[in-house]
Amino acid sequence: MSITCEEVQKLAELARLELTEEEIKKTETDLDAILGYVQRLAQIDTTDSKPTAAEAMSEGWREDEAIPCDDRTRELIYSNFPARKGNLLHTPGVFSAPKK
């Protein structure tokens, strides 16, 4: 599988990266190498392989728990946050275009 300059530019746009022509060419070469390696991995017969990573990872999971904090700590957090309304903290949108 080969990747084109246009595809690299589209990926850079989606990732909100500004790449020079030189960086686009290097990224195209790098992604081609990565995709080639992934194609090689996809050809490996794994029918008799037993999964092990999921078992090892499952031992490391922990339950999420809310940890209460005192009013002073909470106010310290709020005071260091750039934008808020009351107890709501405003963060930049993930899917919105950055403002220029």
C-alpha cells in the first residue's frame, strides 16, 4: 500500500499540523514504511497463537473512584483554570476548528 502527498496533507490537516513540503515528503516515506510493515504483519499466520496481552492487562485494571477534595483544593484548581462558569470548566472543543 502506498500513501500519497495528498493523503499526508489531509492527515496533517485532520491532526491540525502545518507541514512544510520537505516534512510532507519525509512523512510520506515514513508512513509508506510503516504501512509496508503492517502489511507484512498481516500476512503472519496467527491461528494457533494464544492471546496473552489481554490476560496480563486485565490484572492491572482498577475501578474508577471519585476522590473527594476539600474546598481549598477545589478553589485552587478553579483559580488556575483559564476559563470557567461557576463550577464548570471550559475546555477547547475537540472537533471544532482552532480560532486564528
